[in-house]
Amino acid sequence: MITKKLNELYLSFTGKEADHIEELPSSGSNRRYFRLSGQQTLIGVSGTSAEENSTFIYMANHFGSKGLPVPKVHCWSEDKYFYLQEDLGNTLLFDAIEKGRKSCVFDEEERSMLKKTIKLLPSFQFSGADGLDFTNCYPQPEFNQRAILWDLNYFKYCFLKATGLDFQESQLEDDFQKLSDVLLRNSSATFLYRDFQSRNVMIKDGEPYFIDFQGGRKGPVYYDVASFIWQAKAKFPEDLRQELLSDYLDALRTFIPVDEAYFRSQLKHFILFRTLQVLGAYGFRGYFEKKPHFIQSVPFAINNLRQLLHDDYPEYPYLCTVLRNLTGLKQFSDDIQKRMLEVKIVSFAYKKGIPNDPSGNGGGFVFDCRAVNNPGKYERYNHFTGLDEPVISFLEEDGEISHFLTQAYTMVDASVKRYMDRGFTNLMVCFGCTGGQHRSVYSAQHMAEHLHDKFGIKIHLIHREQNIEQIFDAKL
């Protein structure tokens, strides 16, 4: 039935029936997409909501008239349930940056495409809003309190309650209201794309084209910035996020003056709101509609939320308490621990050999402490280790060990940060000395305490020759 209707449209537009009709992979929506080839290659769309289809057709024509990169809609059925649009190919921006997403190291080509995309956003927000009849928006014409509270309750009912977490609903609703008030502090007649993220951008001939904008409405510019740069599964490292934000602000300045400090402070609240909205969608699509893609995305959004809560949101004390409890639930903390970096630190004696790396990743750092003044030369230290006060005092008063560790910290810190950014789970750091008793033990102990204090990661400390082990649990 669907292919027949689309073929009829194809015939009316091209003058010939399609030679071949291929259904394309579905997205998160109820729309179905087909590639029709023959006289011309076009994308046929079947949607279950005539109102939503009508909105897309209207917006595509409007944005196209403004010279914005969107697919051209060629024709549609009288009832608006079917339409044919330009074929932009098969490459989503999300797929084009796959290497970066998997490694957390985005090369210049990937960064360039992301920058091109974010720089185009202000044109949609301002030029796209010029002359746009917002009454054609579906299902809401503007971003208002009703829409905000609907999304927050979507999160509450479709995700939060599904976890089984206990909370006081009235107190949570009070903070929802406070968050709504903050989000509505600024009003503007700009276009809010609503679901602006790398899955809704296609790449054709090296240029970005925007799709799936039919949920857009009038609203503040912050929302789309939060959606794109803090997209859960994109896994942008912090330095790239800041680059993209700076690029966006530069492009925004061509339309309005920008108070960057205020913009960043307001954006922080939209990042939190967008994260909750996304979790609500993941809950509904994953837990209730049983779509695996959305269930698999939950840990990424939870990790985003966990990072956001490192900064305080004093405006919403009860909400933050609930969210911290949420991110600490066993089903989420267990998952994140599986994907968190663990550093194994070992002190050893060279005469007994360098420790093996059981992870199979090659051993990491091995630091030779034997150039440091050795307390083992003195008989009075023979019964002590680098954990005991007499040896600690000797090494620290001498001073060589402090200079040695400062340099070691610099090297290891840089690797730990990159390993965390790239999602690696194992790093080994070893300190060796003559007997594995004094200098190496002191160094390994201090490195373990330093890394745990600075990064909050799990540390497995082994003083091999002393038969001592210690675990520093990750700070979630």
C-alpha cells in the first residue's frame, strides 16, 4: 500500500514509474523512508501524522526559500501522508564522525565538519525564523512553560519512575517549576530546532544538510546549542565542546551582540534540561517501546548527567539530590565502572623483574627510582619501607624524590586525561628500585594517592615485594 502510493507520486512527478523501491533503515520516529530510483532518484516518505508531515513540508519550503541547506520537497499527496523529497545520500553526520566517537579523538576532517554544522545553526535560528508562520509548527508553536513541564514530566514518568528510585514528587515539582522559570528568563522570536544533533544532519558533497526539523518552534537559541554539543552518544571531549561553542558564538555575533559570560551561565541550565528530556525519550522509546538503540544510549546520557552534577545547580537543590541518587543507582554505577579507567600501580625490585601487565596492553609507564638517594644504604632503615615515617622523612628532606615525582606526575597525568577522554579502561604505572622496599614503594604510594585525588579514578596499588595491595575505589 505504501510503496504503491509513493510510486503514484513518483509517476506524477517524473512521468514514469520507479524502476526500484528500497526501504531505508528506520529512525526513532514512526516515519518510514524509501529510495525510489529510475527516471530520477528520490526519497519517499510515509508518515502517520498528516499534521507533522504538513509542518515538515511547510518548513522545508520556507527554509529553502531562505537559501538554507535542507532537502527540497518535490510533491506530496493530497492528504499529506506521503511526499517525495530530494535524495541527500546515505551519510549522516553521526556516521561521518564515527572514528572520533569511538576513539574520542576527532581528526581535522571530523572537526571541520562539526564546525561547519554548528556555524550554520544561527542562520536557521534567525534567517529561518524570518517570515516563518509559527502557527504552522507541530505540536506546539513555541517553547513555553507548558512545553517545559511536559518534557520534565516525560522524564519523571518515563525514566525516573521506571528506575524504581524513591522521591518526593511535590518537592521535585517545585524544582521543575524553578527550572522552567530560569529557562524562560529570555524570550526571542528565533527558531528552536528542538532535536538538533548529529543524527539529524546529512553530509552531501562534503557539506551539511539539515533534516528532521518538523518538531521546531519559536524559542531561545540556547536549547539547540545544548542539544548538539552535549549530544550523549556523540562523546565530544571537553576541548572540542568548547571549540564548537566558540565557533557558534562567533557565528551568532553576526546576528546579535553576545554577552558571552551570560550566555554560558544560561546555557548551563539548558544543558541540564536537554539531558533530562533526552532521558525521558530514551525511557519511553527503550523501556516502553522496547527499541534497543535507545536502551543502549541510556548509559551515555547518565554519564553526561553525572558530569553536569560536578558543578552545582543551587537553584534546584532537591532535583540535584534526586539526580545524584539516580546516577548512583547500581544499574548505572555498575555500568559506568565497567567503562571507567582503572590504573594499576606497582612497586617492584629490578632484580626480580619488571611486572607483567595482565590486561595485555603492554605495560604502560615504568619509572626507574634508582637515581634517587637510597635510604637502603643505611642500616637503620633496613626494617622500614617507603610507607614508614623514618623513610618518608629521609626521602622528603633529601628532596630528590619530590623532583622525580613532579616530573612523573606530569607525564602520567597527561596520559590519564587522554585515556579517560578516549574511553580506555586500563593503564599500568610501575616504579622500580633496587630492593622494591623504599624509593619505589614511596613513589607508587604517592602516585596512587595523587591520581585518585586529582581524577577520582579506580586505583589498584600493589607493592609487590612487600606483599601489600590496596584498592582506591572510583569516585562516582
